Amino acid sequence: MWELFSIPIVSSATALWIGTRKNDRNKTAIDKVFKNMKVGAIEGKEFVYPKLIKKEQHDNFDRYTYRVPVGLPSKVLEPLQEIISATLDAPVEIKFKKWLYVDVFRSTIPDFVRYEDAPDQKGWVVPLGKNEKGWGFHDFDKTPHCTIAGTTRFGKTVMLKNMMTYLIEHHPDNVEFLILDMKGGLEFGRYRQLRQVVEVASDPFEAYEALQEVQQFMAQRMIEFHEKGWSNIVHTPLKERLFVIVDEGAQLTPEKHMDKIMRGTLAACQHILGEIARIGGALGVRLIFCTQYPTSDTLPRQIKQNADLKITFRLPAGYASMVAIDDYGAEKLPSDIKGRAIIKTHEMTTVQAPFIDDKEMMKRLGGYQVAKQRKEKDERGEDFVHFG
């Protein structure tokens, strides 16, 4: 995974010692910020500021490496990234590991990124987007579950289609999808005939039936894993992966005004989704759970706690951002740029997600369409969904 963004390895030919030139405007501005904010500590009888040791020129950023005075409080460094970025009018990233690294990027996050420009990557990865550092990918074999939040029309469903297209193009014979399209099947019903799509459920009752099949599949696979002494599919010869996509998970939230049957069905759906989040990853089941406005009800705790990748597009309030990514920020994403997202794992990164429309998606995946019924029948005439 990126696990987040990977900066290209820089050779000695491109990582050059440039020294501390007097006409380096970035250095002058950074030093001025240190002095104005009193970023430093007393050594002996003097107040000492960070000292530039070297400057390196990389492919898309300049790195300024500073020695900091002993005993400099970490809280003094926390606001530096935002302030230096505003001062230089450029993206800046600051890291402190023995040395203070100030990376000043030469480009900004693009306002639009095309799916077709995403590089090819091996493994169970998908492109999440591009920023000033380059392209970022997520590896579902390292982190099997994710949540996606965001106000309607800001990129949430496009991200799902981007992931689905990339996975089918790179694993046409080994990937399967069970899609719970709680928008009545309007977004994903057209892809029902793809051979990689097991089922597209469009209402809570269809969702419950399909999730029961996933539950049975996991129980059978658990028995197989016990018999063969396996603990994680990544370390087995099994190549297949099943992705359970929930588009608009809020529609699976039980509410008081509903009748008993509906409340029970929705509660059962959430229970099985929680089970997938807890144990499905090791068995080869990956969960992608989406909701427009995340709350403690619409984003169940079991799912959120077991989804180490959290993605959010613009949200209307800081509270929703805290639910989605355990931090503020989604409410500050630009309202005039669709596809701008925050990616949260062990750190937060902002990206421009790749765009793909239904026309391009069908052009790429149309060759995988097959004639099939919505559900097959077993020997007893009962409906079932087949995985693997």
C-alpha cells in the first residue's frame, strides 16, 4: 500500500548536494519562520535555532535537512507545516526523526485526474489518487477493508467504480464482486451481467439473502483453513478474492418507525457486515462500505474499527469528518473540485481521485459480459449465490 504515497527512489545523480546558497529564497523564508515563531532552544547561554545541514534536490521536491537544538519541544514543531506552506505558497511536508526534514514540493495537487493515466501495479492494489508526491495505491491484501464517506456527487461512487474497474482489468479470473447497491440498483445494476459480478442487491431483503450466502461461504472457508492449517489467505495458494461493496450503507440502518420485519432484516445485514469486517479479511473477503453522511448509526462501529483504510470526500460538517476519519478536515475540502479526498491510515494524505465514467467503464469491461440469470438454482430448486 502506499501505504500511502511512495516517492520515487532517487539516485545519487538526481539527489544532489546543493549546499546553503545565500540566494535560496525557500531557505531564507524557512529560517525567518523559525525566528518569528521562536522555534529553538537554549544551548549554553544562547537561544539556538535549527541549522541547515544540507539541501537535496529530488525529482519533484527539494529537501532541507536541519539539525535542531537538543530539548526542542515537539509541540513547537506541530504548526510548522501549515505555516511554512502558507509562507512559501507551496505544498510542504515536515518530518522529524533525529533531523528535521522540510520537503518543499514543486507542484500542487491536480484538480482533475483521469483513470486511464493510473500506472499499472501488480497485486491486489487499486489507485487512490494523485497529489504533489505522485500516485498512491492501496493494497487490499495488506489492509482488506475500507470505508468511504462523502456528500453526494463529490466522488464516492466514482471511487467505487475506479476500484472495481482496476481490479477486474488486473484480475479478471480471480476477482468477484457482491454489490449491495442501496440506491435501488441505479448505479451498479448495469454491471450485473459482468461475469465477475456475483449479484447486485438493490433492496434490504435482497441484501440480506446475499449476505447470508457470504456468511455461509466464510463458514465453509473457515473449515478449510482449519483443516489445512492456514491462518491468512495471503499465505495460501488461493488466488480468488471476494469484494463486498456497500453503496449507501445508511439505507441498512434500522429506525424506530420501521416495522418489525424491516428492522430485523436491517439489523441482520449490519450484523453480517460486522462479521465480514472481523473475520472476512483473513479468508479472502474484502469489505468496502460507503455512506454519504457518516454517523455512529450509519457507520457501524464494528466496520469502522476493522477498516484501517478510511477515505472521505467533502462532508458538510466537522462532526461527520470526525466520524469518517477520526479527524477534522473533510469539511474543509474544496466545494468546487469534485474528486478531492482525504486518505487516512496511520497518517492523513489529500489526493485527487481518478475519474472514470460509465461509458469508459463499460468500454473497458464490456468484453466480460455474459448471459446469466440473477440467481442460479441448486438441485433442490433453492436460490443460491456461488463464490469462488
